[in-house]
Amino acid sequence: MYRFLLSRQWVILTLVALALIPTMIELGFWQLHRHEHKVALNRVIADSLAARPVPAESLTSPGAEIGRDKLYRRVTAKGHFDPAGEVVVRRRTNADDEVGYHVLTPFVLDDGKVLVVNRGWVPGDRTTQMAFPEVPAPPKGEITVTGRLMPDETTEDSGIKNVQGLPDRQVMLINSRQQAERLGEQVLGGYVQLTAPQPADGLPELIPAPEHDDIGPHLAYAIQWWLFAAAVPFGWFVLVRREARDRAGAAAEEETEAAQPAAV
């Protein structure tokens, strides 16, 4: 009854089904790992935002990389802004998804080292992307800033191409190593998203704190892939039974017709 399973069509179908099952199971575990990574990252962000601010130089140094355990840690630094070394980061959006620029201003510490501070978002000129945008001046004199510590942006991690030949004082990535080369100074690894002091007129717009309550759909996707994997053998079994039933019915019908006397 089931000799049809040896046919070319059914051998191919069975092999495809056998290949789909482990693939879907693996995709389910991939989504599960993404879920676990998201949950762990949310925990790191929540702990970092709740921690008391510490001096920036206690967590980073020139050329240092910011690990995940330091992500979004609140830090402070004492010194003064150097607007002469200011640049803007192209194609950045604000909370309303408006495209503009992020403002990077060197913050010179008391010991002479430089901390890259992202002062926030400003709108750009909608008629051209070549002109430097209007950027409110930073506070003058010696101050203490507070912000969230962030790792350097790279093309590999962000997907943003480091386009060359940009207009003067415009960059694509926030990267302390690039800023160290440009400024010729000792620049602390990573950068800081400014949270205080807040601008008096609302510009630049401070970058909002990251969302760390949403765990995303990854766990649901994992369950879906595993359900699909379980459905494959069930579907294969249903198709086999249907094919066997149809073939048995066709054979019975042929036998009935053969048993009937021929018309005179």
C-alpha cells in the first residue's frame, strides 16, 4: 500500500521534510538566544541607569573599549567644552523621527584629556545637507557634566557606512579613535550622551533614555518555529494517509470496473 513512498516525488518530499525539521528547530533556538540576550541587555541598562554616577575616568581611558557591563553607566566629568573642535553626526533622528544631526563637542577634563560628549539632536537645513547646521553654543567656563557612557560606533556594529568626503566638520560615526586623530589629543574611549546640564532653550534636544522594558517578539518567534517543526511530520503523515487512501480507492474502483461484464 505504501510502495508509492519509494517514488521520486515522495522521496524528494520526504527529504525536504527531514531537512526542514532541524532547520526550524535551530531557528527556534536562535530566536530564543536573541530573547535571552535582550532580557540580559535590559537588565544591564536598568542597573546602569539606576546606579549612582561615577567619574568617567574610572570606567574609561584613552583608547579603551566600552564593554557591555559599562553600557549606559551614568558618569560625570569636570572640565570645559571646546566648541572649536565641535562636529555634527549626519542622518540622526530625534524622538519624533525627524532627520537632523547629533552634536559632538569635545569636553576637556582638568587633566587635559578629552571626553567626546553627544550634546543631543538639532534639525538640519532641509534644502541642503552640505551646510553646517545652526548649533547653540555649549555652556562656557568650567562645569560638571553628567551623561550615559556609550561604546564607540563602528560600521560593523551599527551598519552605518563611514562615508568619506563629507562637508567640513561632519561625520557619520561617533568614534573616539577618529576624534582623537582629528583633534590630536588623548581622547577617552567611547562617548557620553549628555543628560545634564540641560540646554536652556531646548536645543540641542537631549537624547532620551533607552527603552529597557520591552523584550521584543523573539520568544514568540521561537515558539512559532518549534510549532512549525512539529507540524512538518504531522503534515507529512496526513499527506501519506491521504495518498494511500486515494490510491486504495482508485484501485478498488478499477477492480469493480474489471469485474463488471462487458456490454454486448
